[in-house]
Amino acid sequence: AKYGNSGTGTLTAGLVSGGYNTTNLNETEEYNGSTWSEQNNMGTARYRTAATGTQTATILFGGGTYPGSPQDVDNVEEYDGTSWTTLTSLPSDRSMGHAFGTTTNAIITGGRTGPPGASSTTFQWDGTSYTSFPALSTARYNGGDGATTSSTAGIVAGGYTTTSRTVTEE
């Protein structure tokens, strides 16, 4: 049992990573359409990451380490279907953000940047570094995202600042 874990992949090739259950988790599990199997652990235990990708090529941006300090982190890791590799850190700490794209061309937007700050900042990841990108019109975290494998087509729906948000952006 856990919550705040990240999911990527497809119905018959899924990946679940991280999460929280009385402590931050670094677990990785793959799903083949009928059964789950344990895989190599993430380098940093955390939950509520922004995640995008496939079962054999996933990237996790930021995340939360509550009740740790800092509560939000800038860690970035990539999964290649076997193990996790640490990549260039985000320009700032954030958890509960939104991501879409691939491990070499992704968008990371919104998120919580230290309690209780909601962010509208957006970055594009090219597999090596980050470039500033147009910001969300409404700062928020913990919304839903359309985690496609395209960095040119994504959606962020709902979310939270000091109250729930009903705005959707594309």
C-alpha cells in the first residue's frame, strides 16, 4: 500500500515508482498486463514526482520528501528498464508538478516549490539541460496531467494553490 507514487507506461507495460507509506519509498515495480515484479530501487526515496515516459524509458522530476527537509527536492532520475541514473537537477526544488514528453525532450511545469508556494514556471528538458519555457497562466500543484510522449502536446487540469483550481491548460 502506498500513495503519491508515479506511474508511466501502458496497460501491458507499466511502471510505478516511489510513493509514501509511513516513510518515503524508493521502490520500482513493473506491470506486464497481469502481474507485478519488483525492480531496482530509485536512488532517492520520494513521492509526488512529475513523471513521463515508458516502462523502459521513464524520467522523474523533483518530488516530495515530507517529513524530511527540504520538503520538496530538485532530484531527477531516469529509468532505462533496468536501473536508475541520476541526471542534472531541476533549476529549483518542486514536487507535485506536471510532465509530458520523453527522457530527451520533456516539459516540466507547475508544482509546489516549498510550502505553500504554487509555481507556474515551465522548463523544457533536452536530455542534458533545461530551458525556460512559457509559464502556466495559473500557478498550481497536484493537478492532473496528460503525460503523453510528445513535448508539444500536453494538458494540465485542475490542481491546488490555497484552494482547488478548476482551470485546464493545454
